[in-house]
Amino acid sequence: MARPEDGLGLAPAAVHATRPGTTIRRLHLDDLDTGNRRLVVDSRVWPLDE
């Protein structure tokens, strides 16, 4: 991480990922489409900011 604020999203994601049955636990690397700047979660497409 280049800046301390870059890791701010990591802590909440790690906490939620430990709960059974959460969507974040079912994510795969293939769900992230950096070329088209989107994330697909349970067939729902989320656009990614710059």
C-alpha cells in the first residue's frame, strides 16, 4: 500500500468476510473486471470508481 488510507477498506472487508453466509465470502478473482472497471456480485454489476 502506498498510502495509509489505501487500506481503509480492507479492515471492514476482513471483518465481514469472517461471517458465515456473507456475499463477500463467495467472491472470486474472476468477479473483478478491472478492464471494464466493474465488480460482479451475485450476478449484479457494480461499477468501480477510478
